Amino acid sequence: MEVPRNLIRWAKDKGVELNGIKPQRIPNRGLGVVATRNLKAGETILTVPTEALRSLDTIPKSISRKLPPDVSLHALLAANLALDDTTKFAPWNAVLPTWADFEASTPFMWPEELQNLLPKPAKDLLKKQQVKFQREWDIVTKTFLDMQRQEYLYAWFVVNTRTFYYVTPKMETFPHNDKLALLPVADLLNHADSGCHVSFSPESFTIAADRAYCADEEVYISYGGHSNDFLLAEYGFVLAKNRWDEVCLDDVILPKLNTMQKAELEDRGFLGKYMLDVETPGCHRTQVVLRLLCCTLGQWRRFVDAEDDGEASQGEVDTLLMQLLDRFLQTIDKTLEDIENLHVGQVTQRELLVTRWKQIQSMITQTIKHLKI
């Protein structure tokens, strides 16, 4: 494929070193990185010198000095991308996702009717994105009056989806999630729930194989231990297999609580964020709230204070959890029906939303089967 070859030549001119890997188109998934030979665990496969990054140090003063000093690095990098009319990064820009790619996969750009049908964690993340983007767009557009919202939104999502954690002495005071840099070639590595080791020094970023890879096998990095709701909202995809995946039960549990119960939970720091994963029939927070619903207040307080291991009440808790999960499955069936009956947005958007809900449906069904054993 011509574009990756152009990128490799350009990257090597910048000092980027590829060792046993190459960019390659992955069927149905765009570009990725594959091994060109057998790789050993711990072997350095990619080195990107800091001079090749797009970071705080590469933002022109003509941009940074015109914006408020407390503007986020995310906003600065996006402004730089949107305003860059040079050919300096042309081979790199050529392999970035297109506007159409983001529109098809990123919930931020979906019709409101589809956004409203997102699972709660994804919907909550979307709302935070909308607030953050609007705040930063308002700042940038006051200075750069000719910039179009779509071109800034595109650049903002390039930064949102393709940056790596990076910090220099000048960035020590930045918020953790705003210590960012864009890396050529490295940003083509796709995400898995475990992946290659990424490290950086003042001189370079280094990526080392986390395990042995066979020739022609795709090589991954990991963006972190994220659920598929997080991946969907932030990056526009879900993993078929994700050991970090979980389901939020707030929508079926919170309506069961009265005002006094909510106050009691909030006072103890246990209000909301009731999660379920394939390994655990309800996280500790879930176990806490379920006992408030089916035990006496005294029993509940002893459990919260670790004076009671909860074994005596576990049967009641499991029965209540199964009832709530059955109700959640009914809600999911209705949601899937609503999506099927909608004729807004793109087919790919609706398919991705259906895929996520079916993953949640499967996790809940597995939990019910486990509880019945």
C-alpha cells in the first residue's frame, strides 16, 4: 500500500526506527501494525525520537501566544492541526482517520436519537466530551475567527483518539489526562486488552513486544484497562474480547432506592457506579447496595463496616440480583427494538450500537446462569 510506504520513508527521515514491524491494512479495521518476522518478548520494535513528536514544544508561538495561558494542551494541539496548511506532516496526515471514519464510529457525531440509546457509562462520557469540546471551541474560535467548527472538531478527535501520555518538565503542572503527544507510526498500533510496553525518556519513545509474535501477526498496544463503553465513547470501537469489560447496573438499581436509602449510601460513599463483569456477580459496591435493599439496616451497616462477611444474606442478594438482571434484559430487548425501528444516522452507527448492547446482554445472561448454579 503506497501511503504507508510514504509514511515509513518520511518517518525514517525523522529518525523513527522500525524493527521487525510494518504498517499494513487490516481487513475491515483500517491500518494496523504487523510483524515482518518472528518477534521475541521484550524486543524493541519501534523507537520514535522526541524530535519527531507533535507536542507542546512543536506548537507555533503564533498559536500558543494568542490563546489563554490556561487553555488545555488538547485544545492547543487540535488548533495546531486545524491551522496547519504546510506539507511538513503530509505523509503522516495521509494515514489519519478521515472525517467519515469518525462520523461512522464516534458517538459524539451520531444523531441525538442514537446518542440517547447509548449505555449509561458511554452516555455519561459523551456528555463530558460535549462540555469539554464546547468550552475549548468557544476559546479557540474567539481568536481564530475563520476556523470552521467541523475542521476543529476533526482535529480535536484526532488528538483525543491518537495521542500518547507524555510529560516534560514544562508539563509537570498539567492535569494527568492533558499530558499528551502525537507519535508518527506508533499511532497506527491498534488496541487490545493487553499489548506492547510503551515507555519514554527525554530522547525517545520506545515500544517493546509484550510477548512473542509470529511473522504476519498483528502487534498491539493497550490504551489501558478500559470497558467497551469507554472504548466506544472515546475511540469509536468495541473489542470482541475484553477482560476489562463491565456492565453498569445503575439504571435498574437506582430506581429501587428511596430517598433515605440514597442518603445513607451517599453518606458512606456507595451511591451509584454499580458494576458487573464476567468474573464477578456484582462488584463490592453492587453487593453493598443490594444488601441495603434486602437486609435490615443493622445487617447492612455491619456488612459495610466489615463486621459481617455477608455470607448469611448472600442467597437473598443473589435472588434480588437475578430479578434485577431479568428486568435489565427486558430493557435491552426494548432498546434493541428501538434501534431497529430507527431510520436515522448511518447503518454502521446503528450496527455498532447494537453490537455493544448485545455484548451487555451476553454478559448479563452469563451472570444469571452463574447465579443459578
